Amino acid sequence: MQFHQLRRDTPNRKRMTVARGGKRGKTAGRGGKGQSARAGNKRRPEWRDVIKKLPKLRGRGVNQNKPITDELVVINTAVLEANFLANEAVTPTILIEKGLISTTSGIIPFVKILGDGEVTKVFNISGCAISGSAKEKIEKAGGSVAALASRVVPKRKGPSSENDKNIIPVKVSKKEVRKEKKETKSSHE
């Protein structure tokens, strides 16, 4: 046997040529006319249009369909009077622990204390923005207000009140929060 005499056991199957006569002529298995009869037909999925219409928040890593707000969480002095003992410290972390405010996406919000309600107990407030009337009432009762001056309080939409002028800006650092948590844990034990 020579090289030119070699043959395969099974010959190559020829690819079926459609729409050129033979087994599949005219429409070549594509049915009648229309979009589905054309070559390269790919319809856009309906749900893709729905996804495109959803609002997306850019640059946060996670697309949560809720607005990013830098608003202050408001607490009145009446709430402090009802939930705190005399000479007790009032900070954003302690307010979270007591369940008076909640974190947003694990971030401690900026708290503003307003002067709605009477103050008879002594409070030591730190790390919170405070209105002028609330500051007056707390200091009159013998309490103290300590605030950091590096936090710029965001402007609210709509007409500003007279109390907004007397806001003490604050900034709560992560180190401070950790320190306060340790202090509160050691005081409870």
C-alpha cells in the first residue's frame, strides 16, 4: 500500500448548504417573512429596558436605590429627659445603643439636639450639633455642651429658622467612637 492509496473508513460529511436548492430551499427553514426570518436576528430582551430605566448611584460600589443624604438626625430635649439619667453623657454612639437613633448603612449619623421640651436633669453632651434654645436649657440646668468645630453642618432645603444660626458644628472621628464604646462598656461592667 502506498501513501496515495490511503482512504478514511468514514468519508467527511459535507456541510448542508441551505437556500441553494436541495433539501432546504426558498426560506431555508426560517419560515415566512419578518424580523425572525432575517439573518443575525437577535431581539432585545424586554427586561433589559426595565433595568436601563432603574436609577443607579454611581461611585459607591453598591447600587442601592436610595438617596445619599447628609442630613442631621433630630432629637428633642424632651426625649433626652425621658431616656437619660442625671449626669449621663449624651453622644451619637450612646443614642444608637439606647435605640433612639439608628445607623444608615453602618454609618453613625450626625445628630442635632433641639430645644423642644423641659430640661431638669444635668446632661453632658458631646459630638452633637445643638440649637441655641437647647444649649440654653441644658446649661441653665447645669449641664455642659462640648462640640468639635471642624464639622460643617449641611444646609437644609427650604427656609432656615433662627435656631439654625446657633448650630455648633461637630465632627465625630472613628477613634472617638471606638473610645466612647470602650468607656461605656467599662462603665456598664
